Amino acid sequence: MSNQDEDEVEDELDALEAEVNGTVPALPDAPVAQPQFTPEEKAQMAKDRAARRARERAAEQASQPMLA
């Protein structure tokens, strides 16, 4: 076992011991507030999505061979 392997095992054991003892630092809470958009922003996002979907569909149709 190399020194690096030994260090990794010791670090893992320390982490497990801290978890068992309850000394693991708590993770921060995730934000719960949702972003608020104006009606104009929502309309622009919808237009952008529609344009992106139209480009994707056009590219998909162009890549498919035409069957007779």
C-alpha cells in the first residue's frame, strides 16, 4: 500500500468517524424562492423556446433522408 493510498484510507476513516459522531458540518439550505418574471420576460422566453424548437425541427428534418 502506497503512502497516498494510506492517506486516502485515513481521510475516509476520519470522514466516517466524523459522520458517526455527528460532527459533519451541515450543508447550507438551498434557496426556496423562485425567480419572478414580468409578463414581458415570460413572453420573450416563450418566443425564444418556440424559435429554438423550430430550428431543432428544421435541422432534424434536413438530416433525415427523403423517402419516395
